[in-house]
Amino acid sequence: MFAPILSAINQAGGGRAFNTTNQGNGYALGGLFNGSNTLNDGYSDLANTRALNDMAKTLATNMPRQILVVEDVQASLQNKAMLQAMSNF
């Protein structure tokens, strides 16, 4: 469920994608990071950050609305009052 998001976070931090097809060279496949001598200009980090922000925004907007039932609150308050009345403090 969260694999694409975690993979993007891993890539933003300089890691490899989880769905890599190299044979055993990706983190998710148990491989080891062998380093790289390429210059990181930050452009891909910015793109990954924007993609992560878009994914987080999509997740947040697709979450179901929270509903507070008044009867549940009233029942909890009654339980609290009963427990306080029964206490021996």
C-alpha cells in the first residue's frame, strides 16, 4: 500500500527504487549501495519532493471524513461520572 511512497522517499534521499529490476542491486532485493561518482545537482530531489507532496495531498484529500457521534460522547461522560462517584479518594 505504501510501497510507492516509501520508494519515492528512498529515492529522494539518494537511494534506489524498490521496484528496481537489477539483479540483487536494489535495497529491497537485499543488495548493497555501491556509491556513485555522479554530481547531484538537486534537480531530481526537487522533482521527488514535489511528487511526494502531491502524493501526500492526494492521500489527505481521499481520507474519509471523521464523524463524532453525540451519543458516544454523552455515554463516555456518564461513564466518567459513574467512575468518579465510585472512587474512594
